[in-house]
Amino acid sequence: MKIRDASGWTMFIFGIIAILLGMLGLIRPEILLSILGFEVVEQAGRGAGDYTPVFITASSMASLNMGVYYVLAALNDVKIFYRWTVPFRGLTFLAFTTSVIAGIAPAGFLGVGIWELAGGVSTGLALYSEGKKAPMEIPSEKPVRGKSRIKR
């Protein structure tokens, strides 16, 4: 288990950051909220229907889990997983940026969208570059039902 190339490193680094931010959100959510530009409100000042702490816990746990997936994918060179993440990281950028433009989220939240976009673009470019360097693969003959691959 080792990281073999640039695309693996982009996934690994993104994963480590996601793990660290997820842990921060679980242990000290007020720090994470302030980094993102959200107002930090003490529990005593929250209304009965304010579920912000629940959302932060869920988001932080998702970040931690996602980070672990990224690290494991990088350590095991799971290229198909890398490719799956690229368009969805772009989609995440669009969703987060739209929430800032629409006034739903503070400007600091734009950093999360930019982080996602930068990660997706760097992984995508690394995959593209590695694909251009890789030798052409010759597809193996696939068995056809009812026919033997052994020539007589």
C-alpha cells in the first residue's frame, strides 16, 4: 500500500484535510464554524428548534468518513474512485458557491467550494496527465457464452 502517482497524492492530501476538519468539527465545532465565517452561538442562546449542533456533528462525521475513503483509495490506487470524485467535486463547488451568492451562507463558506474545485481540478489534471503517459492497454479477449477460449 503506497501512493504511486500525482493523482494518488491529490486524493491522499484531500483525504487527510477532510479527516482533520471532520475531527475538528466533532471536537471543537465552534472553531470550525468561525473558520467558515459562521456566527458562533452558545448552546444556551439557541432556540428549541435550532439544530445547528446536530448538523455540524453530521457534517463533521461525513467529512471524517469521506477523508478515510479518500486516503484508503489513494493507498490502494483505486483510480476509478478518483475519476468518480472529479465531477462531483465540481458540483459541490457550484452548490456551495450558489449558497454564498444567494445569501444563505457567509462569504467564508466560499473557501469550502474553492477547496473542492481545486481538489477536483488537480485530481482531474493529474489523471489526464497520467493517462497520456500510460502505455496503450490491449483489451483481453472476453469469453463468449457457450464458446471455449481454447482453440482446437
